[in-house]
Amino acid sequence: MIVSTIASHSALQILLGAKDEGFRTRLYVKPGRRAFYSSTRLADELVVTEEMGAILEDDGIVVPHGSFVAYLGLEAIEKAKAKFFGNRHFLKWETSFKLQDKALDEAGIPHVGVVKPEDVKPDELYFVRIEGPRGGSGHFVALGRELEGKLENIEANYRVEEFIPGVYLYVHFFYSPILERLELLGVDERIVVADGNARWPVKPLPYTIVGNVGVALRESLLPRLYDYGLAFVEAMKELEPPGIIGPFALHFAYDGEFRAIGFASRIDGGSNALHWYGRLYWDEPMSVGRRIAREIKLALEEDELEEVVT
């Protein structure tokens, strides 16, 4: 059995995890990135191509990540011949505000408020979020009186949200159909270019993500987050049967209360940061990438591969 994916941030742990579990690996990579990936032990097979759509014909098990929709498009993914780990139809739920709100509402998870133009106050801060998984690219914070000028040149779908002056946390879960268990595998916070304003408050900086740092939360917060994860799993069983298979992440602003700002309907790049929560479920370190490979292995051992691929 071979595990395949496209070169990206999440591909690093996907393929390392697959190799740790004894699988062969295949990586689709553009020519400009070949030197780096060929210098590593990640890929048994390196497919160098400008056309990432080649993976849609792959004969292994394809593990999607955040770059898949951008590279391939939802329609191509849903019609692909390849076997995808997870519920490929779940991928679209993170791509629009409407679907994200529907899923969070169905799960009963509180989320950040959307501000109508007539409710904007000149001296209050607002967060402008661009639709879809973009690594923070295009998001920005602005005072109400600045919004009109800043919004007029935006071509992508966006919305204006209340600004939460708190901590932003990204919580990584894994739902196992084989074990019928939800695992909370880690929490991270994002390093964004705008953090530079804390050191050099010279000009507005973008919210583009450049890295991730693992967070060990206070224990008292973990049961609440786990309950949100359980509720989200149950909601998606109703909204997109058979529901979630494998990894997902819930994204929160926290200022004493948790309010969701979105979610990832696949492995989230923030799980690349070092996390130890996998030891709560396994007798060894367990990254989300390795957990995917472990689920495939368990499914093969139980002759239930159809339970974890679509």
C-alpha cells in the first residue's frame, strides 16, 4: 500500500507518519521544489510535475490537505478516480462562510459575530476575513472609519467580523470510525506577519501565516473543547454522511469565552507544531500525520478500508 499527497506544509508530517507506520510514500511536487524534497527521506516516489491534477489518477491512498482545493478544485476532487482518505465531500464545508456557519450552528458551537455595514462604529476595531482556506492571506484588522476605503479594492468574498482582543487557538482533532473514538491531538497558535507590529509598530502588516507554535492549554479548558469536537462530529454525520473520517480542526478566539472563527475539514497545517496530546491515547508520540497512517493500518487489519476512504 502506498500513501500519496501533494507537496505542502502538511505533506511533511503526512509522509513522515506514513513511513513511521511502514507504508511506502509518493509525493507530487512542482519542479521548483524538487531539490528540497529529493534531499529528504519523505518520498519513496517523487512525481515531479507542474500539473498537480495527476494525483487524481493515483493508485494509492491519497491524503488531502489545505492546498488540495486550491490546486485541484472541489469538482475535480469529488469526481476523482483515486481513493481519498476521509470523506472527500467534507472538504467543501470549509470553503464558504455559509457552509461554515451552518456546520457550527448545527453543532451548537458559538462563533464570532458578523457585523452589518450599518452597524459599523467609526472608532471600533473589526476583523475582515477573506472566504476560504488562505493561510491568513488577505485578512486584516481596521477601525470602522477605515473600512470603506480598504474594502473597495477587495475582489474576493469577504465579511466584516467583530474583533476579539484575545488569544487565537487552533484545536486539532481526529475522529476514528474504526475505534469509534474522538481524539484531541493538539492545539496551536499561528505566527503571522502582523505580529511584527509588536516590535516595529510602523505600518499595517498582513495576517499571512508563516508558522505555528504548539500550545499546552490549561487542563480546565480541554473538556470544553473536547465537547465542541464531539458536537461537531455528530453534526457532520447529519449534514454530510457518513460524517467526519480522520482529522479536522476547530479554530477559536478566546477571551474568557470560546468563539469559533472557522474550521479545517482535513489535516490542519498547525498540527505540524510539536504536540504531546497524542500520548493521552497512544503509548508513543502521535502526530496527526502518523495518526492518519495508523487509521489506515487499523482499517487494513480489520478488513474495513472502505470505512476510512471515499
